[in-house]
Amino acid sequence: MSAARNVYELDSVLSPEAKESLRHLEVYARRTVEGLLHGIHRSRHIGVSTEFDHHKNYQPGDPLKHIDWKISARHDRYYVKRYLEDTSLSVRLVVDRSASMRQATENLPSKYLQASRIAACLGYMILKQKDSVGMVLASSEKLFWLPASGAHTHLVRMLEALVSSPPSAGDNLETCLKAILDRGGRKGLIVIISDMMYDPAGVQRQLGRLQAQGNEVLLFQIRDPMEEDFPFNRWVQFHDLEDAAVRHRIDTVPLKKIYREEYEAIVEEWRAWAKKYDAHFVSFRSDERVETILSEYAAFRSGMLGR
């Protein structure tokens, strides 16, 4: 019996529709991850382990027990064995559940559904590899916290939270990241899953502080095709998803070029920041398959770590 099915035997607060969404999300994650993502999480830090990585020239202060005497004798100089740090990974998934994530181009999944799929797949993979994962759902309405755990039943709680907490209210990612900093805890991998459509300065500042504590940062940006392409050629009334009282009737013809330039500038700013600060940035449209995005990232990660 799958972990998600155990939920149905409980007196759950989820509606029948939410339960069905949970079941589909669990099945989606399992089918996507099985046989796809292996070793994505290997640490980039060098430490003590049983897994050999490479040799380096001996430097004063290196432990003598790590000298490879056979290689040293062959080359008439001292070489030290280096190992990959063999520690379990702690991952914190930060999912943007602000109202802008409800946006969905016709016949395509919403940005929040794609974010939920990414989170579900990563959670499934992390737990399968016996690491720990926690999750935060962020909006100005509230922050939903799920502490890190390595238990297989933890996936059920993650999926239940994702399907029972639809997007609402405004963005609050900067405050969420600050709360993570204030709580402290083990260094690990911070994964942001968001449309990134907000002033980046405050969020980037908090991400920089998390990196300074020794955390790695991975950014998944989800782009909606209609938001990106802006395919309008007439007067259109726009509704603000994060503030229902805000509506604007706009002639989109003269606005189109300016809008597209500003949209591309936001994406490029995040890409440039990630490159400068050694964070990995994955930007994709909601009409792309999540399994393709994750497999491409896994291939990149494996290549980066020399697998």
C-alpha cells in the first residue's frame, strides 16, 4: 500500500477532491523519480568518507593518514587522498504559494501545480535516498512549516500540505527566508520553487546570508506562457491575483514591447545573480514536462560533481 493511501484511512480534513489530487501527486512523483534521479544530492564539500574522489599534492597540515604511499613512491613526491564528504543531506523546500502562482494559460497546468510537482518529486527522491527534507509554503497570509524528517511517511504530510493549501494573498518569500535563517539548523540545500515575479533585492539578500552559513541554493523559476509572451492586441482588463480590488484596463498594443523587455530583464537578473553567487538557476515554462526539467538538472549535477 502506498504512503499516500494511508492518508485515506484516517479521518482526514481533506475534501474528496483534495484526496484525489493527493493520490495523483503521489503517483506522479513516484513514476517520475523512479530510475531517474540518482546521486543528485552529493555534497560539494570535501571531508572524511569511504568514497575516494582524487589525489592532491601534500601540503603541511594535511593528515598523514591520508598520504597515498604507493602513488607517492611512484612519483617521488607526497600525494594525499581526498574523499567526498559522506553525510546525509538536509534539504529545505520553499514553495511560493502567493496568489500569482494561480496563473495558468488555458489547457496548461498552473504555476502552483508545476511547483507542487517539483516539490513532490524532490521530496520523494530525497526520502528514497534516506536524506531528510522539510518544506515551507510561503505567502503573506501565513507560513506553513513542515520540519525536516527522513521518515517515509513524511511524504504524505508534504503532499497533503501542497494540495490543501491553494495559493492566496501576496508574496512573502523574503520574510520566509529570514525565518529560516533565524531558526538556524543544519546547513544543507535550500530549494526555492517560485515564479520569481517580485522585487529580487530582498530575497537575494536573504539567500546570500543562507549561503554565508554554508548552505547551497537551488532556484526553480516557473514561467507561464501567457505571462511571458503577452499575446494581447487590444484593450484588456487585468485583475491582480494578489489583490482582487486592483484592476486595470490597458491598451496592450503600445505596452507589449515594454512589458516583454521588463519580463526578460527580471529573468536575466536572476540568472546573472545565480551565476555570480554560485547558485544553480533552473528556469522553465509551465508547458514543459517536469520530468524533463529534473532529468536535465540531474545530468548537470552529476557532471558538476564528476560522476
